[in-house]
Amino acid sequence: MRFKLTSEAKKYIDSQDKTTVKRIYETLRAITKEPPEGDIKTLSGQNNVKRARVGEMRIIYEIKGDHAIIIKIAPRGQTYKQ
């Protein structure tokens, strides 16, 4: 499986320091493994939308075919706000 970043997710990654970027990409590689690794949960009411925890950050992504579409990366308190 591969991952694709939305422009919002890419913008967040670009604004982070090197250590944080490294942790994010390690998690992205882990969620694309078969089976996915890490602290991953399915969001309630949404079958294909999942979240992965990276410390205080959350990665929200959706599985579409053989791709994980990274919808949003944000601190925990801001992740679930629409």
C-alpha cells in the first residue's frame, strides 16, 4: 500500500521541525504495511476513515483501494474539528 498527502497534510508537514517530520513519515510507513502497525483506530460512523496517533498529533486517513489518502495531520485538540 502507498500513501498520498492532501495539500493540507503536506502544508502541516512542511511547517514542522525535522524530528517531527521524521516521526510523521515513520508512522506513515507503518500504516501502509500489511497489516498496519501502530496506534490506529477507526473513526466512529466512518468505515474507511482511520486515525493514527503520533504523540500528541493525529493523522486522519482514508483507505481507497491500495492507497491511504492522508486527509489531515494536526495536534490532538484540533484534529477532529470540522
